[in-house]
Amino acid sequence: MTSHCCEAMADRVNVCCDQHDTSFSCPDALVALSAKFQEYGLIIHDGGTSSVTIDFCPWCGRRLPESQRDRWFDELERRGIDPWGDEVPAAFQDDRWLASPRRE
Ligand SMILES: [Zn+2]
Ligand SMILES: [Zn+2]
């Protein structure tokens, strides 16, 4: 369970009303959190899953956690997994992989 910088963010992130399956298809949703990358993004409602990554919270102004995108690719590479070709392990599809020991 990811903790957020403030209540406004916690209320807004990955929300969806009961009429849409995902926050990307819900016009009311503003912010998506990519759990595996620890990236917050403003949702672009173009029918896809595009978002613009943000570094600061739009509500409280605090700096958001550092993106783990590079580390995600590093860790997969270390395991010999090609994220574009091989099946990505379940732990790497959300934030569980972050609990694995960090390589120094
Ligand atoms: Zn905030
Ligand atoms: Zn909706």
C-alpha cells in the first residue's frame, strides 16, 4: 500500500467512479500512480493510457517520490528478463518488486 503526500492526492489518485473500469477511461479522474515505477502522472484523456509524469504534488506542492523507472529496467535486466519480449514477473507489475534488496 503506497502512502501519498497529502489527503488530496490520496483522494484523487487512481480514483474512478462506478461507471468506468479504470481511471484512464473515467473523465473525472485526474492523477494516476504507476505503482511499478512509483510515478505520478496527469491523465491525458485521449482514449489510451497516456499520462504526463509530475514531480510535485499539484495540491500540497511537495516533491513526489523519485521515479523508479530506471531501476525497474535494471532489476529486470539483472534477472535476465527482457521487459519487451519476456513475461514480466507479477511482482514487477506493481510495487512489490521494490521490497527486493537494492543492489549497491
Ligand atoms: Zn500532496
Ligand atoms: Zn467514471
